Amino acid sequence: MSWIYLVAAGLLEVVWAYFMKQSEGFTRLIPTSITIVTMIASFALLAVAMRTLPLSTAYTVWTGIGAVGAFIVGTFLLGEPANAMRIAAASFIIIGLVLMKLS
């Protein structure tokens, strides 16, 4: 169950990062509100997952999901570049997450 909470926390990190960008520096109410709510939920789920998962594993996976997810959202929804170096970097993060899970 902890892994489910952790993945959900990571996905919520992607959501709050996206809406933080949409908030235009916290100047738009709805995106700012979504950012704050999903940020709190993400932290709460991370905290629950850390009851049984090691800090090093939980935090690494949480930030990895957020980083790769933000890259994917940025590329497909915001039109950010997806050159070979950025794709390779995201791939290395995914490999690291898999290795962390296997360890």
C-alpha cells in the first residue's frame, strides 16, 4: 500500500508543478488554489508512505516521478523542447527509479 501512496504523491507533485506554472507566480486564483491543495495532498501521501518505506527510497522515487512527469507534461502540454539530451536525462532518472525499487 505504501507504494501506491508514493506513486499517487509523485503524480500529485506533477499536478502541482503544472498548476504552479499556470498560476503565473501565484497571481491567478484557481491555479494557485489547485497548486496549494495538490501540494498538501502530495506531501501528506509522501508522509504516509514514509511510515514503512525508507527515506532514501521514498524521497528519491517521489522526486523522480515529479521530475520525469514534469518533463512529460512540459513537453506535451506546454510545448517545451524534447531534444536527445533531455530524453536521455529523463531515461536515466527512470532507470534510477527502477534500481531504487529493486534495491
